[in-house]
Amino acid sequence: MSTPAHLSRTITDPEEAMTQSTQTTVIETPSAQFPSTASDSRSGAFVAGTVRRLGRGLEPGIIVPLVFLLGLIAAAIIPSVLAPSGPLDMNPAEAFTAPGAAHWFGTDESGRDVFSRVIHGARSSLLIGVLATVIGLGLAVVLGAIAGLGTRAVDFGVSRFLEVLFAFPGLLLALLVITILGPGVVTTTIAVGLSAAPGYARMIRSQVLSVRDSGYVEASIVQGRSRAFIIRNHILPNVAAPLFVLGTLGVGQAIVWASSLSFLGLGATPPDPEWGSMLSLGRLYIGNAWWLTVFPGLFIVLSAATTTLLGHGIQRKLKDK
């Protein structure tokens, strides 16, 4: 019985049949399925693009707080230019002078100009707020990245540790740190930063987990990209924008906490021109010199409100884009 020609060729030439089978099953994957180059360029330009996007079409909810914040920064950098006198210049003959043309915010019990002290106090308050926020965010980035990028056991351990710290109110945790390290401006800055870190870390962990499970990260893993490459080019750029918003909101909170600690005598001490210590000193004379507490307290409230409004405005613009 003879074998048909086409079957004979299949049996006698198996290598050729295997080659043809392989050729029919190989699928040419288009480069669009692995957009590593496009994704890398997008993620690398994300931070720079964020600043450009924020600058276009600024709304009043951002402009007004931004103008006030720039004024505070100018007062912190060049207080001697804006203030009519030094923060410690005394004139007992003009003690408890009410606000007027000569002294816009009045004078205190030693005849010191309150407006000058408030202007000079902007440096201490803003510096404490910014440094405390940097400390809190720096520690939060480390803890949040370890939890988000680590194994399940590492994530569980870090998360439980953060929950224990988060169970304490922020100000109470700061008081605990000051009790251990002692009072002072430096200690207050560290204490406020450490007390804010647990809340920041939980937010950053959530953001890292969201980015880690995204499609472009999975594409980079399939391509064999290293862990350092993925963190540098994908995770960090996409976590930067939320960090910017958190930092803006955190400065106001840090200023309020630092002022509260100074009010309790655990931070800056009189006669240093710091808003919290001025508020603490002015409460002794609130019955006959209301301006000693009103103006420092007003600047604390305005600073916190300014950074909060600015942070929420930036957050809205980022979501709209």
C-alpha cells in the first residue's frame, strides 16, 4: 500500500515540519505592547510637568494663599527690611502702647514693637515648620517605601508599627519625644517631624502599592528591568506629586504644633520672637493689652490656613490634569 505524497513528505522530513510549525506559532510582538521608552520618558518628565501644569491657569484659591506665603517667606529672609525696629529693641516709656500709626501692632510690656517681633518671628516659625515637615516626610518615604516594596511579612511588620504610632495623637507623641530629649527649638522641630511621620508613611505606602501594581511597572518587570531602575524611573516620579501636596499641607500643621509646644514653654522661650512664645507671654496681659495675643495668634492661623488652602488647590489642579 503506497503512502500519499503529502503524508510521505510529512513523515520523511520531520525537521522541516517542526520548522514550519514553529514559524506558524511564533507571534511577533509589536513594540507598543511594551512601552518602556514612552513610559520612562513620561515618568522622568512627570515632576517637571507638574510644575508647568500648576503654573497654567492659576485660580484665586491658589493665588491668594501663594501671595501671602511669599510675603511670609520674604519676612523670614529679610525681616530687617520689612520691620521698623529690631525684635529685642526696648523702650519702656512706650510700654503697652495700643496699635496706631507709630506702632501698627502696638507694643508689649517692655515697649518692644509687636509688628517687628511678628515679622522677625516668621523666620523661626517657618523654619521650624519646614524642617519638621522635611523630617516627617523623609522618615515617611523610607517607611512607606519599605512597606510598599517589601515582602508581605515586611509590609505587615511596618504597617503594625505605624498603627501603634498612629494610635497616639500627634501632639501627645511630640510631648513624649520632648520629655525624652528635653525642651528646645531643635528638639521641638524633631518632635513635630517624628509625630507627623506615621500619617505620612501610611499615605506613601498606599501610593507606592498603587504604582507598583500599575501596567507600566509590570511591563518593565517583563522586560527584565532591575528593581533600582523601576524605583528610580517609575515609582519615585509618580510618588513625587503626592509628596508635594503632603508637604504643603504639613508645613501649616507643623507651625501650629510647634507654636503649641512653645506656648507650653517646651519650644522657643521668651524673649525670642517666635509666635507661640509671644502668644504665651501675651496671655498674661490679655485683660489690658489684647494685641499681644491677637496678632501672633492671627499669623499662626493665617499661616496654617494659607498652606492648607494652597495644598488643596494644588491637589485639585493635579486631579483635573
